[in-house]
Amino acid sequence: MKFNQLPFILNPPKKLVTPG
């Protein structure tokens, strides 16, 4: 699971980063 979360945390989708 850690391996799958690493790329997600390092390159999170812009949708989650962008507010609203």
C-alpha cells in the first residue's frame, strides 16, 4: 500500500490540490 501511496502523495491530482 505504501508503494501505491508514494506516487499519489508525490504527484497528487490537481483536482484535490485546487480548492473548490
